[in-house]
Amino acid sequence: MTSFVTKMLPILFRGLILFSLIALNSCNDDSSRKEKTELDRILSRDTLRVLTGYNAYSYFIYKGQPMGFEYDLVNKLAEYLKIKPEFIIVKKIDDMFRMVNKGKGDLVAFNLTITKDRLEMVDFTRHHYNIRQVLVQRKPENWRRMMTHKIENQLIRDPAELIGDTIVVRSGSSFIPRLKNLSDEIGGDIIIKTDDPELTTEELIEMVAEGKIKFTISDDNVANQSAAFFNNIDVKTPVSLVQRAAWVVKKNSQTLLDTINYWLDSIKSTEYFAVTYNKYFKNRYAYKRRVKSELLSVKGTSISKYDDLIKKYLYGLNWDWRIVASQMYQESQFNPNAKSWAGAVGLMQLLTSTGEMFGVSNLFSPEANIKAGLKFLKYLDSHWKKSISDSLERIKFVLASYNVGWGHIEDAQRLCEKYGASPNIWFDNVEYYLLQKSKPKYYNDEVVRNGYSRGRETVAYVKEILDRYEHYKKFFD
């Protein structure tokens, strides 16, 4: 018996160790899974998916450039996190909450009021600013010829006067529970109506100005800007106490929430934040100019006034016209009289020699410049078609060549071949070795034929054009 036990002890001991290791590994796996936070997933994905709405202050395109309070701040946040933002336009407020809770977005960056009902669904970040909800109403028809006190007599200043009236508000907005509470407070029913769920508050304000509806509700920062454009509306009657506006993350995303709050605490006290807020919510002249323009994405249908010319001369180049529009913005910001230090001129920033090559002499003529620029793009596309079969990949090589010439790009391709990278893939391959061409080790390499190149400008050129194109796709067909 003693002999049997003696023989079995080593086996039992090894079994106990194995069991302990399995249990330990299992605990470690569980711990690892628990530690995989929303922030971890975002950082490993290298992309912050941002749910937002489009309007003339949060996120829009104006004269070819993506802009907006949320757009600017989110880009700063992404820069802090060292990742890239991806903006996803959501037309309905209710959908924003659903999508973030289902993991279809990481952050809702929009002008959202913090309420108790919403706090049960999601977590709010530290608030950006304080707002107050106001009644938007139309001034009397002949208000310009009336004394101020007579205008006041015809406007609602006491919310109790709204009993029995109909107020049209944005679907899914915090204005709905506020009006329900206001009805209780004043002891009478206000009829609350929601219109098309995709209508924005700004569009409802415009409907008040045009006499299509009698009243709507807006946050005061938005209402004050709109009053600069529609001077026949009044926005001075408050219907709420001061409230807080903030962004939203999925419930229990604590690490992500803490990180964003830390960043917000640091940036809110900066001049950058104050300037950005004033730019979109207090500069009434700039707002009025944007809203009047057909080149505002939420109102107009054009990226630039040269869209039709781009489409006209695009034949033979299998590109989305919006890529060319983005390139044109990159080159000249749509200024037909632009001139660079190197002598390139016009919308597509062409040299005189390039214009002559394609039979164009007056490069300050928008049509002639676009015609020559597109011929140049087709010429470059034909060159790269011999080696880059993928048409989408080829666009990057064409854009890079337009900026710096194909000789430097071919140098970078040869460096790729020498060092084991792909010569036919732009991102992380050819672009990487183009960047290296600013270093002696690489521009003196025996495979390099065109010497030094400051590749940083070309790499940024391609990236910025394609990034802007992604924004254009959200707003323009």
C-alpha cells in the first residue's frame, strides 16, 4: 500500500499543478476580457466612429471645406487619442442613441441636452456649455413700422399664453419632455407636434419665419444665430431653466468616458475652445453668410460653382467627380486667380508649360484650367495604368504624381522592392518610402534616380484630398 501511494504521489502532484495552471490561465483570460474596454477597441481599430447630425453649426461643408463645432472639436480629440475620426451622419436624434448603444458608433457628438430620461439610456460627457430653450415666434407682419412696445404687446412673453396653442418641435428632441413639463407648470395643455423626423431645428425655425408654422422651440445659441438671418423672428422668450449640452457614449463605457472628460477639462479652459465656440455660435455675420450661400451643404447642392465643368471634362477618366472637386479645393480653394510661389496658377494650379502641353494658354480661365487639369490627370492615369491595375489604388499614385511628379514616386517604388514592401500599394508602402527620400541614406541609394524629395507634403496632399472626398460623399451625390 505504501509503495502504491509512493508511486502515485508524483502523478497526483503533476495533476494538481496542471489543474492550477489551467485555472490560472482561465482567470487570466477572464481578466483580459474584462480589461478590453471600449477605449481599447477604439484604439486597436485606430478609428473613432462619431455619430453626428448635419446643420450649420455642428457638421457641414462650406465652400468645399468640412466645418462645424463638433467637427473641429472631434478632430482635436482624435488628435489627442492619436487616431482618426470617422463621421457618420444620423438624421434622427433617437437613432443616435440606439446606434451608440448597439455599438454602431463610439461617440455621439451633437448639441444634446442632458436629461434624466436620457441618463437612463446613455452616459453623458462633461458638458461643453450651458443653454436655455426658447420659444421661436414670428414678429407681426408690419413690425418694421411699429414701435417697440407695440411689437412686444403682440409677442408671447408669458409661457402661460401658450395654453391651447400648437408648437412643432424636432422629433426625439429634449424639447418634447420640456413642453410636457411646462404644460404641468402652467396648468394647461400645450399641443406638441413633431413633423418629419429628419427635419432639423434650423429648418423648423425657417418654417416659422416663412409663416408655415406658428411656433417652435430651439436652444438659445442656435436660435440667436438663426435670428441673425431671419430678422422677422423673435427668440427672447425662455421656456426652460439653464440646461447643459454634452456628448454621449454607450452606457458603462467608463474608461472612454473618463478619457474624454479628462480631455474636455483640459481644452475647455483654452483660447482654442473659446474661439471655436464663438466661431459657430456667436459670429452672427459668418453664420448669416454661410446660410445664404448655395455652397453650404445643408442648404445648397454644390461643392463649388465649378462642379458642372468638372463633370463636363471628366470623360475618359473613371473617377468620381467629387475626388477632382476635393483636389481642386486642395490646390486653390476654388480661387481661379490663385498663384503659387512656383508659378502654378488657377483652379488646378497648372504651370504654363503644362497648359501648353494640353493646348491651353489662358490658365486663369476657369473652364480652360479645368479642361487642362483633367487632361493632365488622364495623362497621369494612362502612365500608371501600365503598372497599377487596381483603379482605386491608382488614384493615389495619380494624385501623388500630380503633386510631385512620377519620377519621385517610381523612386519610392524601387525602394519598396529593395526593402521588401509592396511597390503597388500606396498607404504604408510607397508613401512610407517617399517619406524616407528626405534622408541621405535613401536619396543617395543606388536605386534612386531623382534624388532628394520632401515627401511629407505629397503624403499629406494625397491623404487630405481623399479624407475630404469622404466628407463630400456624405453630403453630395
